[in-house]
Amino acid sequence: MKLRQIAHSRTGDKGNVATISVIAFDEGDYPFIAEHVTAELVAALFAGVASGPVTRYELPALGALNFVMKGALGGGVTRSLALDAHGKGLSSALLDLELPEPARAGRHPLT
């Protein structure tokens, strides 16, 4: 199952730091997302992009995780030659993450 089936994302940037928020469509999916989408996993996924640490902040009241990736924008938005200098494509890459099928009593992953 792809992460995008149970969550959406928002991104932000400031200098050479990109942030990616992963927000559960259904608050009941938040614990599953929090268990499987770790800072270590995100750091490994973006190893070729982020040269600095990846920090995860948990926002359970919002059903969201926020990842802060330092050194992820090629020196900063105004210095990068990347076509997606603001990191918007990073959220799409994260939402494409393959997750195990959750154990759900009577619920389809898309509902």
C-alpha cells in the first residue's frame, strides 16, 4: 500500500531546509503512519537529497508528522539549479512510499 492512500502532504522551505508534513486522512490511521514513517526511513529515502539530519516532530492532535530536512535544497532555494527548488516534489516522493498493509477490521485502505 502506498502512503498516499491514507495520507496527504504539505511542504515548506526556508533557506536550505525543507519540511514535509504527512497528514492522515483518517485520524485512526495516525498511529500506523507514526509507527512506519520514521525519521530514519525518511533520511534513507532522501539520502541523495538531504545532506543534513532529518528530525521528526509528532502532532497527534492533528494526525500529522512533520519532517525537517536540513541541507535538502542544494544550498538554498536561490542557489539551487534544481527544477523543484522549493522541495514540492519531495512530498510526492514520500507519499509514494510503500507501506505494509495495515490490519483493519472491515475497512478498505481507501476509506
